[in-house]
Amino acid sequence: MAATATPQTAAHLLRLVLSCRQITAQVTCPINHSIIAMASSSEQEFAKEYKAKLNRFPRSKFYWDSNIASRVGHKIGIRLREIGISGVRIDS
């Protein structure tokens, strides 16, 4: 039998914020709208790639791609697992 998510677990909301310079994923609690986990392409581990794209010529209008988006998603997944959150809703 499959385990069902508790209402508290299922109530967490995943929001993605996209800009031309960074990707941010944050999970919030809808009761008090506090951020419980966050990951961003502006974190230290992405800095080397960002600087390489920033300093090239001709300059690009976009500094992230699907690979970085995937790594940000993986990073927030790890952080959610560490604090015991197993299910989220996606903000549409």
C-alpha cells in the first residue's frame, strides 16, 4: 500500500523565480508564508560558471540553462529531504 502525504506535508508550496541572471526555487508554508527551503543559481557553487558566461564576448542575454536549472532543483530536493519534507505543490 502506498503511503499518503499528510496534509501539512502536501500544503508546502514550491515557487520558481526566473530572471535572465538567476533561477531561484523556494518552498514556502502557506499558513504563514515563511520560506522553509531555498536554492538559487546565485549560490557559491554556480559562481565559476556564471563568471565565465558573464565575461565572454559577445555577451549572452541569458546566464543559465537547463543543466543549471536541474542542479538547482536537485539542491532544493536535498534540502527538503534533510528537513523531512516529502511532498510539495507547484505554484502555478
